[in-house]
Amino acid sequence: MAFLRTACAAALLLGWTPRLVAQTGKASESHLKAVFLFNFAQFVDWPSAAFPDSAAPLVIGVLGDDPFEGFLDQTIRGEHVRGRGFQLQRYRSVGEIKTCHILFISRATGARLDEVLANLRNRPILTVSDDAGFAERGGMIRFVTDQNRIRLQINLDAAQAASLTVSSKLLRVADIVTPPGR
């Protein structure tokens, strides 16, 4: 698992997204996405008000069906970033979300996606999904799978509206998406 984390971090830092599935052998797409979620914590800054105190963990949430097969739990177990541990929360509805920093929104949310994003708008929560059109509809990061590669689309306007600062290292490896009408 350490190799998988290192491979994804290297891919982000070096600006390439090789066929990580082939390189890691046993990694599934959902495993790679779990590692990306973990690594986003290193490339995004949250306002201090996003944390109740200096010892509060960074919370990764999953809204709807959890596609990670327990791998996200394994990925963050015992890990720290900037002195903060990680905590994983699973939510059935957007109303359950109190403190969350990175939120993966399952495709099963589909028809309710616009409502979910409207409820989260301007909150310091990095929203992530693999749902088609996610970034164009106001989500912050969309996973795009193309020929066994995971690419990223980032809606920088949505991140900035939520007072999140996305590292230039992450922006360099992503496609920047601007919603229609802007």
C-alpha cells in the first residue's frame, strides 16, 4: 500500500498520470481514487475556521454508496498531514455533514447532485466525484477515467469560492474547468 501511495503522489508531483493500474499490478480504479483522496490533503489548504481546533483531524467523507471497498479506511489509517490525523465519515444525506474537509460524492447521488452541491456551496469542503459533468455543475474535482488513466478536472472557481487554496502542483496535472456562463 505504501508503494501505491508513493506512486500516486509522484504522479501528482511530476505531472504525469501513467497507467498506475498496470504499474501497481493489483490496484483497482477505486483503490487509486482512494489514494488520490488521501493525497489531496497535501495539495489543498483550508481556512483555519474549517477546523474546530489545532488538533482536530482532517475528515474525509463519502456521501452515498462507498465504492472504495474498505480501501480508503486502510489508506488513511495511522496517517497524518500537517500534524493532523485523518478520520473517515460516511454520510447518507448532505444534512448529516457537519465537519468535513474532503467529500467524495458517489455517482448514486446522480439526480440529486445539483441539490447536494447547492447545499455545500461556499463551505470549505473539497468536493470530489467521478460523476459526468461534476466540475461543470459546481463540483471542485472530478476523476475522469480515460484509457486506464485517471485524469483530474478542477473547477478552480468553486474551490476559491469555498476559501480553499489548491496548490499549483495539483493544478499543473489537471484540466481547469470553467462552468458555462462564466
